Amino acid sequence: MFIISSSRRKSLLLIFSFLSIVLLISFLCLKQSCYLFSHSHSSSSTSIHSSISLAQDDGLTNFLFLGIGGQGHQAPDLTDTIILASFNHQTNHFNLISIPRDLWVSSYHAKINTFYHYALEQSPQQSLKVTQEMFSQTLGLPIHYLAIIDFQGFVRLIDLVGGIDINVQNAFDDYKYPIPGKETAEPESARYEHLHFDKGWQHMDGQLALKFARSRHALGPEGSDFARSRRQQQVIQAFLKKIISSPNLLEPSNFLKLKSELQHSLITNLTPQTYPALLKLLWILKQNPQNLQTHSLVSLLKEPIDLKPYANQWVLIPKTNWQTIHDYIKQTIHQ
């Protein structure tokens, strides 16, 4: 058993959270998945690496993970969570970059969290391909694989594993958390519920975890886009930690339940042919935690004072220009 630092453990769980969303379904879709997983445990990272077959450009495979509200939400197709993950086949490094949902993209005159919504409007049958192209153009690199999951899927999964434990870093109140189905209720106060979270460890069921992750109007620092992204990462990390730390949850019967819960909540262009490579990629990451890195665009972004050019929306924009962001991303993922 290997020992990793606290920061590396967080990075490891964050990487696992991205791939596990797809692998929870794919694991049992393979007739020989149990064999592949057990075989990976007895193989060296070198032999696993040599068998990986994923689409790539310049030695890199780029994944994009999007989290949406889904049915029952006022804006079901807007993405609350955007994560770019890139695997370097030469170095075995895996870099994860969180993209703020309120990042303004001038070429589309919209926030980046609207891309999937507009792709659905433009071409429902080709929405994944169009979404990939929009993100590829915006971020300045090819997107090879895309996975989209709705938050109700997370709610069902979290309840299925018996809830999760989260360390709330800061106590906060949100007096304007929207109640689904009451968007036009009168008086206006009837449209919202009051959320309160105390600081410290808390056990959360699916609904409470969803509220913790999606709260947007908390008073103070917890109301920021960056704080919300951090909380969403905490929920994903806690869920995956529950999965990998509970042997019974890895039993085939339980995986079948997980697969059933996800099948209506996940949209992806990952095919069964990629599943063995993804399973083995997970093992590489587990065996080489020192190669895992998480990154943020925070230092490259700013809040504009004048919101008129941005349809009077609160947004984030590059401090200098988009080329700076493209250069940062390219430099980061080539590590």
C-alpha cells in the first residue's frame, strides 16, 4: 500500500472523479471487465501504458467533463461544472484544469456555460460534436472525449451509496436557493428556500449534497464562482472516496445498480472500445500519484467593472487576452 500526501490525495480523487463517472457505467458493459481490472492490478505501469489506445494529438488525449442541471431545473442544459483533463502519453502526467462557468467568450457573445445549450438548439443530433468544436475553438486545443452528467444522476448515486461525508470549510447562508417548479411563484420569497451550512464535517444525502454544490447566492466569499466550483469538487471527491473505500460497493450486483442509475443521466462519445484503456489509465494514475496535477485559471481572469458589453451579466474575462489563456493551457498539459 502506497502513502501519498494530503494534496496528492486530493488530486488523485479529483482525477478519479472525472473518469469514474464514465467508468461506473462502462465497467460492467464489458464482458471481461472484471478480468481487465484484476489483470491491471498485476501489471506494471509500463506494460499498461503500452496497451493504451485512445485518440490523441501531439501525444495528448484531452477529456472534457460537463455537469448540467438536467430535467426539473430552470436552465437544464447550462453547465455548472466544466473540467478539462489531459493525459500526456509521453510522460504519464495527467493535468486537470477547472474552467469557471461564468467565463465570457466574446466570439460567441455568451458565457462558456451556454455552449452545450446552444449546441442542442443548433443541432440536437450532433450536439456532442458541436459542443466539442465550440470548446476546442475557445480553449485552443482538440477535445477528444466528452462526458456530460446531470446533477439528479449524482443525487441518485449518492443516495445509493448511503450518502457522503464532506468537511464544510466555511459556514454560510444562502437565502435565495431556487425551489424547482416555483420559478414564478408569488410572492417572490416563495420561489426560494434558505440554506444554512455549519463549518465542519457533515453527512449529506443526495439532495443536501446537491444544494451544497449548487448554491450560488451565499453571503460572503462562498457566493463566488470559485467557491462554488470548489464545493462541487468536494462532492465529487467525497462520492468517489466512498466508492473506492467501500469494498462491498465494488461487487458486481452493486455496480449493476450504479450502471442503472447513470444510464439516463450520462451522455458521452466514449465507446466500449475505449473502456479497457480507461480502466488501465486509472491504474496508471493510482500507481503514479506524483504525476497528477490540478490547475486553475484564477490568476489569468478578472471581473469587468462595466457589465454592459456582457449583456449586464456578472462574468469573468481574461486579464490580457485569450492567447495568454491558450498558452497557459498548452504549457500546462505538455508537462
